[in-house]
Amino acid sequence: MFRSFVFVVALVSCAFPLRAITVPAPTLSTRVIISVRDQKLMLIENGSITTTYPVSTSKYGLGDGLGSLATPLGLLQVAQKIGDNAPFGAVFHNRRWTGEILQPNTPGRDPVMTRIIWLRGLQVSNAHAFKRCIYIHGTNEEKTIGRPASFGCIRMRSSDVTALYNQLPLGTPVEIVQDRLPKASKMADPEIYGFDVPASASGLRKDSQLKVGSGPRA
């Protein structure tokens, strides 16, 4: 019953009229890799691992189906950043700060908190990510970080997502993988992303505009 309710909310909340925005071209100096197996996020700057954070991906598994509540795999990019001046623990509803502030692990609450990093899918396998409102965001449920517990998004501790937010320019590539994070000695060359070739040749999506909708629980 609960999953059916969340499924309906996810479909309805992103179905309002949309407006177009332009997304910057990806930058390769900064990139992110998220491992579902490790439940960790790795920040890479100029080819070196800068930081690794614990995260929480979906408790409903992997995928990109509309209403699936799953975490999509593959290559995405940072399309929008929301919460520049929001206080630590700020509660967001439809990407707007409600004015409420929560301490981590407040009983009975599970909102999007502190910062929102909205992801756009760049491959056919994650083409619905933006419309599904897949974010990297802070969560009240910090006690669940380190294991799958979200409704599709990538959850982080508020302190961690604030630090990450400040380091990610718009357009940053974000790769979500099922396997473990790569070792420092095995860092892939950025050219694997295919950003140096046309979208038609690399398998990346060609559309240069996005549609903005309201977000479901994440």
C-alpha cells in the first residue's frame, strides 16, 4: 500500500506544465562516481581522488522507469543546484525551502534537506532521470546512510552534501555504477565519457534543453 501511494505521488508531482532551461556543457576537470555496491560517492578533481562520502541509493533497486522509485545507472550530469544560501538542515518541498530546519534523525520525518543537486541523464538508459527528479540531496535519515534506503535519489549527510555542493560546477559528469569504486591506480581517462565526440556517436542524448517539474519524495 505504501509503495503504491509513493508511486502515485511520484507520477503526479512531476506532471505539471514545464519550462525549458539550458544546461551547460559537461566539464571534465571535476567529476563524480557513485558506487551502488559500496554505497559511496567519489569526487575526482583534475584526475585525482579528492574525497569519498557515504551515500544511500534506492531501496527499490536500480532502473529508470517512470514511477519505479529506482536509482538510474550510467552517465548523468549536474543540471541544477538549489539551496545556495539555505541553512544547514533546511527542509525543501518542491525544491523550495519551507522555512523549517530539522536536526539530523528527527523522528518521523523524511524530507529533502539542506542542498539539492539535480541530475540530468545523458544516456538512453537514464533518459528519465531529470523528469523523475533524481537528486543528490541531504536527508534527515542520516542513520540509514551507507545502505540502500532512498526513493531513487542519492542521499547524503547534510554536512557532506553541503561540502560536495560547493565543489560541483553545473555540468559536472556524475557516473552511477553498480560495481565498486575504482582504485586510484585505475582511474579511467575522461575520454571514456565520449564528451569529445558528437552525441550521435557517443550514445549521449542530443537534446540541449530540459523540462522542469515538481519533485517527488526522494
